[in-house]
Amino acid sequence: MSAPPEIHVEFAPELTLFVPHGRRSGATPVATDGVSTLGHVVESLGVPLTEVGSLVVDGREVPVSHVPAAGESVRVRPVERPQQVPGAPLRFLLDVHLGTLARRLRLLGVDTAYESTDIGDPALAARSAAERRVMLSRDRGLLRRRELWAGAYVYSTRPEEQLPDVLDRFRPDLRPWTRCTACNGLLKAATKEEVADRLEGGTQRSYDVFAQCRECGRAYWKGAHHEQLEAIVERALSMRTQEG
């Protein structure tokens, strides 16, 4: 019986975190079955296709549907930034583990749906497709689901690193203070009388400028945590200015 065809695969440094240690430096030999697509081979090595920008075989770019032949050399490149997503407007969907990131994106006015309970990968993928939202997750299995509209891996576990990474990768339009951080609804200016039933006595006496969510009715004002939120907004806007 002849040996299975072998190719050589080299991953960009940005993608090596997904692959076993033995495949992290230089081109490494990979046995194939002669019928599987290159996209399938790359995913079998641990890299979600959402993170692959291009596949270069012997110097020419090929689609993920390319079936590699014995002896081919493959370079797997990362997604180019800013990443272009088909369709508009740019919208996101986050899984149950990314609540803080979801609230911070909403704070910046980015349309961000978030599931606060674990509804399962099939339901998340179906919602991504139905609403044409980019699925953000650290779940590689979820990002491999074919029905996703689009997806991206969130590389850090720290919200203060997650937000700049998402902003750098997708460059969404920022409209701070326009969305409800609780439900993603749009905010409107409100009088103290309109939100009085949602305020405690001290808040009623201390503040005069309010906003209210058009969807859930939640009231907003510049309370004790406003400086912290303002700092998040300022950093995001400063980053956008530096991007030019």
C-alpha cells in the first residue's frame, strides 16, 4: 500500500497558538488523504477558517476548496486588517462568555447582540446567519460551523485587550453613548419626569440630564461610574484617531 500524499504547511506566527507545538516552527509535513480540501486540512490542524486570510500554495493563492496534491507547500496567512465583511451595516453577536466585551461595544454605539445564557452552538450560528452578524467567540468549535454568517476568534481573555483587538480588526463606526448597554436598544434624551419611576431619591436630587432606552426603558445618567466609562470611550476614540 502506498503512503498517503504529504504536503508541507507553514502557519503565520499569528496563527501558531491554534496548532500543536510540533507544527509551530517552519513548514511541517502533513499527511493528507488526497480528497479533502485544503480548508478541511487547515481546520483539522486546529485553525478556524475565520482566522485565515489567504492560502498560498507554491507561490499562488488558492481557495479553501483546493485539494492539495503530494509535495505542495502551503503558507497559511492571517486575516488582513481591517477585515472587510460582506454586507452592511457591520453588526456583532457575542456568546455567553463575552458579556463585558458586549457591554463595552454597546457603550461605543456598536450594534452588538449578546446571549446571556448558553443557547448552544447551533442556535448561535443560526442567529448569526439570520441577522447577518459577525460571531465573536473563543469557542473554536462554534467558529467552525458552516452556517455562520461570519466569525472571528477573540484572542484574549481580558476585556481591556479584547475591545482594542476587535476595534482594530473590524474598524466599526463608533457612536458612543447611543446604545443601551443592557439590551442594545437605541437611547433617547429623557426628562427627569419621564424616568422618575426608575430613579432612587438621591439620583433624582443630584442629576438633571438623562437618557432612556427606547426598547427596555432603562434610564441613564452620569453617575458614579461615568469617569470609568468615559475613559473606555476616550481610549477607543483615540485609537481610531491614530488609525487615521
